[in-house]
Amino acid sequence: MSNHVLPAGSTGAAPLSVDVTPAKAGWTYSGLQIAVLDAGESYWFNTGKSEYLVLPLEGAATVAVGDTTFELAGRGTVFGEVTDYAYLPRGVDVVVTSEAGGRFALPSALARETLQPRYCPASEASVGLRGAGSMSRQVTNYALNNELHTDRLLVCEVITPGGNWSSYPPHKHDETTANERELEEIYYFEIQGDDHGPGMAFHSTYGTPERPIDVSLRVGTGDVALVPHGWHGPCVAAPGYDLYYLNVMAGPGGAEWLSVDDPCYGWLRQTWDDADVDPRLPYTSSRHDA
């Protein structure tokens, strides 16, 4: 695979299934770990120079930050459930413990400002529908255009029903202008498999003549894509298999997301006004249980 798409299990060692630090990614700001904890197991770490979220993917957890403890109710699945979560500032010791076991994303960003630890209820996450027709998807913002203030860290997650395109039109955010902010981006993928198999999706990143990059690969559950620069999108969910991905972004400026569309495809946004949102959205956990 490309060195910009990291296969599942290739970056971490137990209890981390994913361990992408800025140094491992070859950049400066964005990082992501995913801790997989057995019942009663704990994971200890120090935030160092970075700010973090503890974002449950599956299961509940207790998060101890110095003398402060947060109880996260978590969720049963990333497919259609929104979770509560915790914000962690730089320079603190953290212990994440899961009584029943679970999986916990730890997105991070190199920080300048030292903020306060904070419990974030699920109600603070903003959930919205984006696009229309085969470009419909559901976006949940945990640290992006919602109540949580961070120094640099931006975090959201996207659910794309099978057969749909998301991160589309292709866009970029690799320089600082009036309409764009320089942001390194991580994609972490999961697919709603079934009895037939694990399912699949496709991810694309392509560059400019001045900064070439060319990635177009099949991805599956646990894979990670790195977007250092360039146009990225689409992420295409194969028909029959719904796609989830977690996005982590950070850059030299503040916690602000501004991007520009590839002018070859930006016109597609105009078609959304005359099309309906995919009727499979909004996505709920009962959708794949039915």
C-alpha cells in the first residue's frame, strides 16, 4: 500500500491498535491512537505537548486526569450512535480504564495553549446531514464548530451509506489564505460488514503540479489514511456496506477549518439544492440491527 495509507495493525502495539504520532506521520501537528482495552484494563499516558480527546468508539470508560475523574457512558457502535467524550490539555497524566472493555480513540494535536480538562456530553456534539443524492452523508462534530474550545485540535466523524460518495467534491486545506487553512488530516476507517464479508471502501488523495501526491486505494476497517496536502476525496462506500471514518485535523494556526474545492468538481454542490438527501439518513443504530 502507499505510505499514505497505513494498513490495519501496522502502526500500533497492544493495547494500541493504531499509533500514529506526528513523527510517525512525517509531519508536525496531528496524531491519533486507538486503545483497545479488555474488561478491567487501563491505559496510561502523558499528553506531553499535545491536547487530546478521549472519544469512545465502543464501550464506556473512566478517565482520570490528575485529581479529576470523568465517567464516559460511551456507546455501543460508531454506526448511528453519538458519544460523550473528554478533552485533555497538554502536560497531564491520564489513565483510561474500561470496566467492561472497549475501544477508545485518542485524537491529538500539538498545542500552544494549556486549557482545562473538560467533560463533554453527547449533546454538545453537532450532528448534521451534508450533500444530497449519492453524495449524502452524516457528519458529527466533536471538536469542530461546536461548544468545545481547543487550541488546534479538530475532530469529526462521518457515516457514508453504501454506494455513496463523501469527502466530495474533492477539497484541500494545505495553505493559509482568506479561504483556506493549512491542516494535516488523518482518516481512520471502519466498515459495517456482514455475513458475506468485511466490506470495502475507496479513498483518494491527489496533488497539485507544485506538490504532487497520488493515492487511490481500497481501504477497510482499521486502515488509516494520511493527508499531508493536496485534494482529497472521494471516500466511496461500496454498495451494500456502510462506511464510517474519524477525521483528525490540526495545523499551525488555530482550531479553524477552511477548505477550497477542486474547481473541476466544486460545481456539484449546486446540484444538492435540487436533489433529496438519501432516505437512509439520518443514520441510527437500529438501521443495521434491523
